[in-house]
Amino acid sequence: MYISKSIVHQILAIIPVTIGNFLVGAVFGWLAPTLKTYRGSQDEFPLTDEDCSRMVMFSYVGRIFCCLFATAIGDRFGRVTLISLTALLMTISWTATALTKIIPLHYVLRFICGGCFGMTNVTTPIYIGENSPPQVRAIFNSVCLMFLFGGQVVSCVLATYCSYLVATGIIAAISVVGLASTILLREPAQYLLVNGHEAEAERQFFWLRGEDENTKREFGEMKAKLLNTKTTFSFAYLMDRRVWIVFAMNTLIFTTGFPAISSLVSIALTPAGNFSENELTILFELTQFVGAVASLFIIDRFDRRPLWTLTCVLSIGFHLMTAALYHLRDEGVHVAGYSWLLFGSITAYTTVFSTLMFSLNCTARGELLPQQYKGAGSSTSLALNSVVGSIQGFTFLKIASAFGMKVNFIIFAAFSFVLWVFCYFLVPETRGLTLVEIEELFENSNESDFKQTKADFQGKTC
């Protein structure tokens, strides 16, 4: 099979981004088994419940802080500068993590790693969207998502079976490779044109895309539209209805429990058979990776709204099952295969999240946000769900201690129901619609139009 030189160049240009996603996945894959191992220990790294909660919370606080500034940095200094800065900070934080067990310093390191997570979340879709042609954008974004969950799996295995120094040392070494790979980054032509660098934009564009009649025409159209059109930040984007839909959606998906569960799952689970909590966490992380791969074959085959309904109903069911299992345990009722049932119900929810909910949300963010507000809208929406993540990380163990673990999952089930109601009434069907058609869809004030399919929309506009 022939692979063009331009495709090879595009693959080279996203290697640093895929490594960056792997490393931010490692931030949370390493955290869960590490907190379980050292929680209540008496060695040189003793962690209390308060320490565990703070480490999760600071990871999301860092994500909040950096999400808000990532777009401004990227627009001012360039996508390559922002990605390179993220790689440098990731290398520093993982190296320091490997070399120290001072608990207050780890709060700072979790903050930095969370900030890198936020900057990567904001930058990845923008960098790929600007540099890659339409036929490979979805593939490259999916590859980055698989690397993110792959990073969780690998770091979880390392934290479970290797010593603290070996596990963190290997991840730190990978971060050095990621930093070195930033030499492969290419500044998007769109950014260069907006800032008036026409000659450099042309050189980068043709290096990535090849030079033929189609790419020459595309570059000419892009240059006519973008050259020297640099804009300043404005809060006008907050007046757009689509922005608020994305804000609410991004906030609500995290209220269903993913941040707390993914970070503290080793504490929530109980040993099953010959499997320890940390070994079960490896299986837990692996199912998320499999879910991310499966999403490639699902998201574009079915309408968005039925998938939202399915994911919310399944989340409600799995959370209530988990709450029931914890309730029976608290009441002293013996349940055959309790540990495996608990593992299954918790893992089933996170698999649904990685397969459907996460992918649907990322797709909606790209489809619904207006072009002029994509940067600011993405940053703010990710900051909002990070607020939810930090609150959950701080309160999960406290609620479990005060009221029982079952209460956490009842709350998650309730928010899953709220998410379903929101998506049913306010989120439009966008599968098969172009961005222009989505713009036209929102010009209608009748929210019943949100339920129409591609065929319905075309029939109405013919």
C-alpha cells in the first residue's frame, strides 16, 4: 500500500502530541494504585485520606488553572510553543516525582501534571484540526485518545508491579523522549497567516500537505480569509447559546462520577479471587482503553441523541447497582461473587464513559462551538469540568466516611439522569450535518428541530 510523503510528514508532526497524551494519561493511571499502596502506610511516603483527596483535587485544580490560560498562550506564542512548554513541564514534574516523596511537594507536582493535562486537552484538537486534512483528522484524534488511555494502562501496571522509583523513573524517561520529539512539531499555517507570516505559512502548509492543484487552491482560499486577521479576546462568546450548551454538557458529564472513580478506584474496589485491588485497577484501565478503540466503530454509525440516551440510562443502571452492592455489604448481607460484581458494575460505567460519553462530548464540542469561539469555549468548558473533578476528588472519601460509599454512587446516578434530561431537550442531532448546516440549525428558535435527522434537515431545506 502506497503512503504519500505528505501523510508521513503529518504522522511525524503528531508524534509529540501522541506522546503528550500518553503522559497525561499516565498522570491518572499512576495515581490510583499509588494512593492505594501508600494510603495508611508507615514507610517514608505515608498518605492519609486527606492526602489522597488533596492529590486528586490538586490534579484537577491545575487543570482548571491551565485550561483558562492555554488558549491565550497558544494564540499569543503559537501552538508549537504551548505544546513544547507542556512537554517541558511534564518532564520536570515526573523527574521530581521520581526523586522525592515529600508530600507537600507532591501537591505541587500534581498541580503541574494536572495543568499539563489541561493544556494538552485544549491544544490537541486545535493542533490536529489545523494541521491535518479532513480525511485523517478523526483518525489522528482517535489515535491520541487511545494513547491517553494507553498511558493510563501502562502507568497503572508500572505502579502495581514495580517499585516507586522504577515506575516513576520509566515515566520520567518517556517524558524526556516526548520533550525531544517536539523538534518534529510544525506550526499550523492558519496561526502563521493570522499573524502575518505568509511565507512561513506557505512553507509549512505544503510540507505537511504536499503541493498540487488542490492544496494550492486550499492555501489560496485560506490566505484570503485569514491573512492578518488577528483578533483580540472578547467575552462576547458567552452570549452564544451553543457555547452554553457545550459548557453545561462538559460540566454534567463529569458529575456522573468519572473523575473520582478513575482516580480512587483502587480504594473503592475490594480484592477478588487472586486479584488485589491494584491488579483489578489494571483491568479497569484496560477496559477504558478497549472502550476508546471501540468508539472508533460506533460514534459515526448511529445518531448522537439515541447514543446519549443509551449512555445515560446505562450509567444510571450501573451506578444504582454499585450503590446496592455497597448497601448490602454495609447491612452485612452476603452476596456471592460480591467483589467481582462490584468490579463489574464500576468498570461497566467507566467503559460506557470512555466508549460513548467521552467521545460524544468531544465530538459535540468540535461541532457545536462556533469557529470564532472554539479556543475560548474549549478552554472554559474544560475548566468547568475540572472544577467538578476537583470537588469530587476532595469529597469522595469524605462522603464515603460520613455516609457510606453507596451515597456517592446514588449522587452519580442522579446526575446521570440530569444529563439525560439535558441532552434530550437541549442537545441537537448533528450526525451527518456539515458545520454550515449546524449553524443554520441554531438559527431556528424551535427546539423541536434539534431532534431532526440528516434526512429531515435536507428535506426541510430543499
